[in-house]
Amino acid sequence: MILDAIQDVLTEQESEQVKRLLNALAKGSHSTKELMARLQLSHRPTFLYNYLQPALKQGLIEMTRPDTPRARNQKYYLSAKGRAFI
């Protein structure tokens, strides 16, 4: 049910990228650099626009510091919706 709702909003490529991101976050919170390393990505804009932002918009992941999104020690973790997805 959740998967169907998410796939309606995301393109097929975005949904695959978001799935990879959620799997990378399955064991705890990680920074942008840690996630990029886990996903073997080197181009930050690609990661931000194709992986991170779609997952944030869908509420699948959350920030540890939502009041300061650009904080240098910002990390991301799975939301309840993200845990249900995987």
C-alpha cells in the first residue's frame, strides 16, 4: 500500500534510487558523505536531487536537525513511513 502510493508520485528511476537510499539507512543515521560513500556516488548534486530530496519530500527519511538543514553535522534516518517501506 505504501509502496504503491510512493511509486505513484516518483518516477521509476527515482523510486529505485530512493530504495537504495532507504536500504543504506536501514542500520542507523548517516551524514551526506557517509551515504554517498555507501551508495558509491561521488557527484553531490546528483545525490541531493535524485536520492535525498525525493525521499525527504515523501517523508521516508528525516533529518536529525530539522531546524538547521544545512548544519555541518546533519544526519538522516528512516522515518516510520520509511521503515514500513523496507
